Amino acid sequence: MELEILQGTIAGVVFQNYENGYAVLRLRIPDGDTVTVVGTIPLPAVGERLMVTGKWSSHASYGKQFEAEFLERLMPQTTTEILQYLSSRAIKGIGPKIAGRIVEHFGDQTLVVMEREPARLAEVSGISDSKAQAIGEEFRLQFGMRHLMEFFALHHLPAELAVRTYKLYGETTIDLLYDDPYLLMDEGLEAPFGAVDKFAIELGVDADDPRRVDAGILFELRYNLNAGHSFLPEDKLAAATAQLLNVDNATVRESIDRLLQLERLNRDTLAGITVLYLPELFRSEVYFTRRLLEFSKGTYKAPAFLEKKLAAAARQSGLTYSAQQEQALREAADSGLLLITGGPGTGKTTIVQGILSLYDQMDLHCMLCAPTGRAAKRLSEVTGREASTIHRLLGAGIDPHTGKLFFCKDENDPLKTDAVIVDEMSMVDVQLLGSLLQAIPQTARLILVGDPDQLPPVGPGFPFSDMLRSGVLPSVRLTEIFRQAQQSLIVMNAHRVNRGEMPQLRDVKNDFFFLPSRSEDAVGQTIVGLCATRLPQNMGIPAAEIQVLTPTKKGAAGTANLNKLLQASLNPPSPAKKERPFGDFIFREGDRVMQIRNNYDILWKKTDGSAVGTGVFNGDVGIIQSIDPAMETVTVIFDDRQADYDFTQLNELELAYAMTVHKSQGSEYRAVVLSAWNSSQYLLSRSVLYTAITRAKELLIIVGREETVAAMTNNAKTGRRYTGLKLRLQGKVEKNVP
């Protein structure tokens, strides 16, 4: 079918997907008719003029429509078109009233002024000098970004990647990419290698081009960070890269040598094996090995009247300390570093409270932190003290020029404290721990608390486990389960699973239940019934205090499907609730949602108006308070903080009625419903089951197959992580290979 060309003005935007740029538009053509146009048309705005190349088709539900294959944006020309375009809120800071005043003042030269002389916008009533500058910057950003998104769409690159790339490289992006398309593999852009490689080959890059081979090596290392590896053995890395790029091993070895000379790789020898690191991972691992050993050598004179202080701490808690707990308190009194570990019911929280009481009596100022917002909130609740995320404690931010994470607190501006207690240490990866250690003064004490039998960090390494296994750092392992905890089947089954024993599933008079299902679909229906009616009505647990967990996102018993079922039951559509489609989801006012990546730039304010700040972090869970279609924003309440998301940022949110066990780490819920059906062996592991059980505070219900529970209990395999921390702590690192 021959391609046709349509030219017209956007009269309405029926649908747009901010993730991939797909849109459905109503285009008014010169003869006055309005036609439907569909295709990749990033960030369309009413009033824009388009020249679209494509072909006609007929849709079974929507009738005749024009499928756009190529498009060219034409600047609105007449004052009517310009007013319509600006009134559509395409440019932040301009609504219909301001648009009217701007167009009345500048007429058909409005867009020329906005692009070339934005300071003149201050001539318009209601626009200050600073607002004029902001409007000009937004206008240039919008047009530059749209041009780049169209370029990306032409080369089948993800539209959302254009936004990140434009922020990093600005108006020079396209020229830079023609020079080196593998710039898209830079840290922070998260570009898919396959798409970038195809793009590069389209531009004429040869298979053995050094830029391509270098990018392949660095991609393999960064990709394996997602599997928890801090490094890769050089032989494995070379073989994997050669296979990925379909080049010979010698070509890869040449690139490795070149990257080493450019200091874009670090080489080391561990246990007789030559390994390669990304420089930032190498620096983190070497640095915090040194700092941990320095902290561990720090000893302090035991405080006067220690016995009286321990007795006072016990009275304050209303408990009698076990021998293990008393040992931990005594070591905390005179040690620079202490690792405290133990399973549920062994008194880790009691120890933290005791240490805080002891430090109060010693006049030591102590800061509390945890890796996630939910873990920090829980730590604050159980101690009655202020606790923050590690990121917030360190003053995390994003460099606007590089897009990279930075921390305000470091060796040059350390935390002002006498002690730091970190909870949920099993979640902390190599890089975050390194950043934390940089900010703690050498004179301070460091207490690390966690359970290494839970799932490892999402990021590289498993520092807490490595520290404990090294055997060279002061540590106390709590093993005694207290009598009160022994009454809980949740606690006892968690310990059974951790020992590789099948949990008790037949006790129907306790806090741990198993409901068998005959099919995967039945799992979902049972879970919906539990959350919507059975637990709220029969046990007085409202749906808001129930968290559904599952090992996997996929399948009828995975998070994606369960979230749709639970949303339909717990927060169904209503004329009183605004909603916004996005990708495979529909976000609706009243929905429970979760932030799925760290965003250090999102502004928030306290719901009582007492403070403002920035940063919403991976795993934070909130409720959609409102959706504003005119302003294209979604307002989410995270505990006592309110954050506004542009529609373009909705890829950072997911429905959170159900979440994976991995995402639940560091949290505790009044009731947990666990979906247990078939999945990959990697996900059906003992550590996943153990972590899920230990998330429940009052009630845990497993829905699914007993065979799946048995398979998880028996599967003690954890993916091996390449990390050098244990060997470095033990002093077993060989001389670096030049």
C-alpha cells in the first residue's frame, strides 16, 4: 500500500503512552474534517501542527484510522493555533489565562519570542523575570526532547530513554550519538544493549569496532550487577562478551587491555583467580574493607558503673536479658564495631533498645537508619526514636549535569554523631555501605543489625553475610527463641524453614494457616476473597493492613495479575474516582502504589505543611490521593509526605496490593497472604519463603500448593555472588595484577 501524507492540527489527544510514545490523536485537516491518527507520536499537544506520513487502515472497534510511520512537527502559525497549543498546558507554567495574555501581547510572533527572547515574556502581566526564564527553558526542553524522541522512535529505541539522554547531553545528543552510539550505554541511562547495538550497526559500526567491544565488556559487568556480582572472573567475562558480540576472544582481550589503560576497569587476583571490576565497585569494596577493619580495632574504656547501666536498661525494657543479649550489650559498650544477627523471636529489637538506653546513660548521641523507608519507619516505631533511610541520612541527590547519584555527607563533611545503628543490614549492598562508611567519623561506634538468612540485597555483593562469614569482625549471633515468641507459629515455622524442615501447615488454631488450591486461577480468587471479605469480617483485619506477597510477577498467581484482581475488588471504578491508564495498568484514586526506583528529585511536602524535601525511594508505598487530568499530575501520600508525579513519571509507580517477596524486605505487616504456586527454581527458594514468613506480624496465610512450599523449603541454593569482601577482610587478597 502506498504511503500518503496528511497535514493538520491536533484537535484532541485521545490516548498517549508516556513509556513508548504511542498516541491516538484527532487531527483536523485543511478541508475541515477530523481524522484519527495512531502511531509513535511522543508528547503530542492540542494545537500542534503535524505532517504525518502513513497509510489508512480499519480497526474493528474504532473504524477508519491513519497509521503514522513518519512525522514532522510544524510550528503553530496563526494566533488561533498558537493560543490553542499553549492553552493545552503543553508547556509547564502556562495555562489558558496566561496563554491568552501572552498571545494577545506577542501575536503570531509568540513562539519566536519564547524560543529566542524568553526574557521578554516578563512584559506580560503576571509573569515575573524568573517565571519567564523558566517558561523559556521548558519550551526549549519540550521541543528538543520531542525531536530526540522522534529520532529514537525512527531507530526503534525506547522513547523513555530519550528523556534521560536529553537531560544528560542536551541539544547536542544526536550529534554525539552519530559519533559514538554506545554513549547510550553510559551509567544512569539504563539502555537495553540489544537496541543500542542494532542502532549502532544501522549507523555503520563494524562488528569488531573498538567502541562496540568496549561497550559489550562494560555492559556485561553492569548487567551482572543485577545478579549481585561485584566482579567477574576475567576468563568468564571475556567468553561471555565474545559470545554476546560474536567476535573472537583475542579481540575482547585487546579491549580489556585498552579499558584497563583508560582506568575504566580494575583487575585484581582473588583466591588465585584473575578478576575484573568496574572502578566504582572496586573502590567501594577496597575502601569499606579498610574502614571496617579500622572500626573493628577501635576499643573504648568500659563505662563506669556498667553493671548499674545494664540493670537500668533492663528495667527500662521491662525484660531480663539472656546471656547472649547481655554479651551484645557489653560489647556495644566498649567496641568500635559490632555485628548483631539472629532470626525472628531472638530479641534483636530488644538489643537495639537496650543499646540506645545504654548510650543515653553514656551521653552518646546515636543515629538510627535502615536501607528503605518502610524499614526506617518500623525501626522508629519499635524504638520510639527518629530513624531515617541511609540515603536521607547521607543527603542523597542527583547531579543535574551528569544524572549521577551523590551524597552530601562524606569524609569531608561527616555525620555529627557518636554512634550509628543500621537495621536490616541484609538489604545493604556494597556501594551503599561504602557511602555510609565514608560519612561516619572514625571516632564513632558502628552497630550493624540484620538477618543474613533473608534475601540478599538487590544491588551487588552481600556485605553483611560476608562480614559474618569472615570471622574477623566482632559479632554476636542470637539463637535463643524467647518463650513469648515460641507461642507464635509464624516464628517457629520461620526457624523450621531456615533449618530446611517443612513448616507445620495443619495447625488451624494459631497465626499461621495454609489454604490449598487446585489451580493457579483459584489461588487468585482465594486471595481476593481473603483480602476483601474473610479477613476484614472474620478477623477484624482491614484490607489496608493486609499485604499480598508472591515470589514472582508472572502468571495468574503473580503480582501483575493479582494486582488487577485486587484493584477490581478493593478499589473498583467509580464516577467519583479519577483514573489514568498507563502501560498495562490503570491508576485510580485510592489505589495502593509503590515507588519502584530511587528518585532523588521528586519534591514532597509534609501533609501538615511543616516541611518540604526531595526524594522518594525504591519500595516506598503510598496511596493515590488525587489525579488531575488538566495539570497531568498524580498526587501520592507516602505516610506523612505528599508527592506529585507528572504523567511522564508514572513508569516509576506500580500497583502494590500485591508485591514480590523481594520488594517486601525490611517491612512488617499485620497480615501477610503468600501466593505459593509453580515458578522458576531461582524464585522458589528457602530464602524467599523464610523472608516472606518473617514479614508477618500477627497472621500469615499461604495459598497454593503444599508441593510448592516443600520445594521452597528444600531449595537452599542461593545464586553464587562474586564478591571479594570476605577474602579482603581475611587478608587473603594477592598482589594486584598490573
